[in-house]
Amino acid sequence: MHENPIAFASVLKLSREDIKILQVKDAYALHKVVYGLFEDIRTEAEKNKSVASGILYVDKGGDSNTRQILLLSNRKPHQTPQFGKVETKPVYANFLQHTDYAFQTTLNPTQRNNLSRKIVPVRGREAITTWFVQRAITSWGFSVMVEDLQVEQCNIQSVEKSGETVTHGSATLKGRLTVTDHERFKQSFCKGIGRGRAFGFGLLQIVPLSAI
């Protein structure tokens, strides 16, 4: 019997002309382009309840001619979009059966303030490192070697939406991880980690160390 994929990994390539026509000027514009590749399967009620879209992505940037966006989704994107090119491969369960992986992820580091109960950003490389290491083992099903962990590109992402400016803290982390809970790790890979997943955060890019 043919095994069903657990997800679909895709690359969206946008030319300079595509970006100009689509007016990809900020993170919200890119969000609309990415979500436009998929059938909208959620009801308005599910959206209001923040039911996951099944779509993760990260903007990998590029050169002056091409911009690449990596996607991971629970269904295939349109393979012949009006603008850009899409390449898609299925991901099968055996990809997640390794123990050790090299990883990279761009996250929106946040935590809940114990006094105010508000969600607040985690700032600074040291604080982000501590936050990530703790969340990995308690919530995401893996541990990381602190000495190998690199925290890069700590930026602020601004999103113009409905006349308001929304900002997200952004940090890219890379290193090596060891899976401690395979079921939880599968959820982290397939559904993403942290907040801001609708705006390009939380996609866990992994490669088995045995394949390097």
C-alpha cells in the first residue's frame, strides 16, 4: 500500500518582475501571496478561533533576480500560479525518524509576563537562547546543544494591516538538535513552533545529520 505524505515541502521562486507586479513590499503582502497558493479550507468561525491554516513558510531572500520562499503545508499548493514558480515534494514519515538533525528556524520570540499575563517580546541574544533552549525541551520535543546554537539576524518585522502597523520581533537560530519526544517533534515540524506563523515564523528547517 502506498504511504501517504505527512506534509508537502515547496519552494516558491519569485522573479523581480513578479515581486513588482504582486507589490511585495512588506510581510503582509508576502503572506497574501503565499496563502493565495492554497485552497482556503477554513471557515470564518475557524479563522476567528485561530485554527491553524496548515501553511508554514519562511522568506529566504535571494539575489537581485530571484526571491525564494520555503513552504511546508498539509496540502499541495497550486503548481502553476499566475506569478512565480512552485516546486513541491512530498515529505514522508521516515524523514522524522532520525534522532539528530541540523536545523535553522526564524522565530518570533515571545513569552507571557507572569504579572500582567500579556505576551511580551524576548529581546537580546542571551535571553533568546535561554528561551529557545527551555521551550525546545518542554514544548517542542527536542533538545539543543547550547554551545552549537547560533542566534542571528535579530530584527523587527513591521506589517501594515487594515491601516495599523503590527510589529514582530524576529530571530534566526541555527544549530543541532536531538529528538527527545518523536510525536511532539512531528507536531513541531508539521505545525510550526512559536508565534507569528501566519507571517513567516516557526518553520523548522531540518536535515538529518546522517545525510550531511
